[in-house]
Amino acid sequence: MKSLERKLKVSRDRLHLITDSMPALIAYLSNEEKFVFCNAEHYKWFGISPKEAIGMTPADIFDNHVLQEIQPYLERVLEGEQVTFEIQIPHRLKGLRICNMTLIPHAVEDRTIVGFCVLATDVTESKRAEAIEEEKNQQLSRALKKVKASNRELEQFASVCSHDLQEPLRMIKAYADLLERRYGENFDETATTYFQYIAKGAHRMQLMVDSLLDYARLGAADQPLSRVDMEQVLQQALDNIDPFIRKNGAEITSDPLPEIYGHPIHLLRLMQNLLSNAIKFRSREIPMIHISAESRNGEWVFSIRDNGIGIDPSHGNMIFDLFQRIEPSEDIAGTGMGLALCQKIVENHEGKLWYESEIGKGTTFFFTLVKYNDI
């Protein structure tokens, strides 16, 4: 008899050791809704020790409001159904807390319900974190809607302005050509110089308007992404600017490039612009350019490194602004739109574009593209 009592005590002690170490309310109630067992967590919550709780009912612990909420679930578990629900329960030290509560029926061989187990965990902090995250997501969603609406307005504005500028530009060019054909022979040196300024200005303005239209059109990159082999994109870009490469004697090398998802035409424009810039802003040395890609944190980081003149640190990120030129020299052609277009293309692909540079030693442009699991 003593041996049996000893075994029962060891078994009870083991049960208490296990349940008391768990950060949850654990209890067993009879089919009369009386506590038969509960763990030490009950004292932390209600100031009632496990021994004191034996024989008590939920009505002895909870107020009428909580009882009314729990009662339908008690009826269901006593009918043999396992139920899980959330409920607010007052904690004697922490105040009102949100609990995730599960009631598990205990049936004997003839399926008679003789009691049920209660398992309740405090989910207040996780619920608060979810609420904060949800609010952040809603704020972000609202902000994105505003940004998209603003971008659409800016794109429409840029498109309208560009189209409206086309007509006066055509008029300037037409009358300039007419003036040169009819009276060009009568121009003295000063008049010829002035006319050249007009022609160059009109031509540059036309390039800027065309670039602005391209920039506006990039905002409408809503077509679905497709699988793109960046090796092929690089080769196409090299073919497109081959005369420029040959003229400057540029040497271009590359590491193996990955396949990604994106907009092929836009990625070609991106690669072509960055390669052209690497050659355009050359030093006195032969342009040496290297393209590579590295897998990093779920994305591809592409780099285009050159040995050109470098970028003055004072420029910062201004070089990505509309009509900002890296080098204002008239000897280097450009509208100051190339890098702005590149940045918009990368952003449309949910990536980032940045650079590292040292004056006289060259520049490396980096851009990221999302890596998808099926590639």
C-alpha cells in the first residue's frame, strides 16, 4: 500500500513539475465544472494556489462578464467537442490580458465525458505586435497609393509638357534650317557662331524632350515580368554600342551573369546606359570595364566597374536627378537624363542603384534585382 502511495506521489510530483514549468494556464475540471487540478500559473494570475483551487468552479474565479463569454464553450466541450477561442481575462498584476484558450474533452470508453482539460496562453503581446504591424502595413499601403497617384500625375505632367514642347522646337529647327539655306552664304563669322549656338541649343533641347518622354513612359511599367537572361541582355547592349566601343578602344569583360525576372527592353536600356557612361567618362587610359553579379540576401547585386575619370564626391546622389550631368563639359554629349532613367528602371524592378567612386581612379555602379526561387 505504501509502495502504491509512493508511486502515486512520484507521479503527481512529476505532473506538477512538468505543468508548473510551462508558461501557460493548465487545469483539469470535472464534468461538474469543478477544478480537480491546476498548475502554478494560476497563482500568478488569480492569487489562488493549486491546492486552494481544487473543488472551485469558474464562477468562483471569474466575474459574470467572463463567465457569460466562457459558458457556451463549456457547454460544447461537455458535449465532446474540442474548442479554441480568444478571451480577455483579468490578471491580478498585469490587468486585462488576451488569452488563447483551448478546452479538450476527456471521454472514457463508453464515450461519457468525465471532464475536460484547459490550456490557456497569454497572447496579449503578440496581438499588440500584430495590431502595430497591421497599422504599419495600412499606413504603408496608404503611402504607396499616394506615391503611385503622385507618380501618375508627374508622368502625365511630363508627357504633356514634352509633347507641348515638341511644336515650338520643330518651328525653331525648321526656321533655322530655312535661314541657313537662304542666307547662310551671307553670314559673317559672328553670325555663323550665333547660328551654331541656336542649332546646338535646339538639338540639345530635342534630346532632352525625348529623354523626358522616355522617363515618363517608364512609369507605366505595369506589364508582367518575364524570364530574362542577363548574359543575352549584356551581349545585345554591347552589339548596340559596338561602334562607340570601337571608337574608344574600350576593353569590356564580364563574369557569368544570371537569369532574372524583369522587363527585357528596360533592362537592356539600363545596361546600355551604364556601359555608355563608363566609356563616355573615360580618362586618358584605354577604357577598361568589367561587369559581374553576386548573389546576396535573396537578390542579385550587379556591378559595372570602370577606370574612368571618377565622380566628385560632392555630387552625391544628385547625379540621379533629372537633367543632372556628371561632367558639364561641352565635349561630353548628354542630356543629364541617363542615370535618372537607370534609377527609375531599377526602382521599377524593386531594386536599388548606387555607386562608389574615386576621382581619377574610376567608378563602380551597383544595382540590385530580386532573385526568384524558381531560377
